[in-house]
Amino acid sequence: MKRRLTLHFPRQAVHQPITYRLAVDFDIAAKILRAQVAPNQSGTMVVELSGDIDELDAAELWLESLGLSLDRAPGEIRIDPARCVDCGICASVCPSGALSSAQPDWRLSFDAKRCLVCEQCIPSCPLDAIALVLEPR
Ligand code: SF4
Ligand code: SF4
């Protein structure tokens, strides 16, 4: 499972080897998407974490124990209704049930509250109807 987080570092935590500890202690791969962390200053980093869901939950608790604050969904998924043809492919890859289609009309339904922003649905859409928007409305 993938999870995208924005990490806010207090000054005392900027020297922590975060990505190394995530890999060794939690078996989590951390891909840094954006970083603004200067030595001896507070900073911000956007990361995509890949790993087991229980380990991801444990890693978040560990990060918070270091004094970091976490934004768990710095972006949101948008579906373009003008492109979507309700084929349902994206719903079949969604791990959280945020995307679904069901009888009687098989229209695609998106429940943003259930979305993990894992982005698995984006490449699944043959019509490029799904996008990640980084700044929430
Ligand atoms: S990003 Fe897409 S696949 Fe992932 S949980 Fe949200 S809607 Fe489902
Ligand atoms: S895969 Fe694309 S076209 Fe198909 S239901 Fe999902 S958003 Fe719509």
C-alpha cells in the first residue's frame, strides 16, 4: 500500500535519518517528492511511503513521537465527469472502496472521505479522467 504524507519537522528533528529508519525498522520505502529542510531549521517534506498497512500506521506513530506533525492527504483525487465513461476499471483497483460502481446504473461513485490518495486509480483509467490535485480546494 502507498500513502502520501507531508512531514513537518521541528528544528530538533531535522537531523533524524528518517528514510533510513523507515526502511530498516518498518520495511517501508520512502520516496521524497518535495523537501524544504535546511540544517538547524524546521522544514517540510512530502513523501510517498510504500509498505504494509500495519507498518505504515506504526511508522506514523513513530514519526509523531519524534515531534513531527503529519498531514496525511496533501492532495486529493478528482474525477473529470466529462471524460469518464463509467467503465468501472478504476473501482476494481481501488483498495479502500472510495471508488465504486454498482447496479442499477453502474455509474462511477467517488467517496473522497475513504480515499487514501494512493494514486493506484490514476494509471488504471484508459481515458485520463483521474488526476491528483496537490492543493485541496
Ligand atoms: S487514490 Fe484512487 S485508488 Fe487510491 S484510495 Fe483514492 S480513489 Fe482509491
Ligand atoms: S477508469 Fe476512468 S473512465 Fe473508467 S470509471 Fe474510472 S474514471 Fe471513469
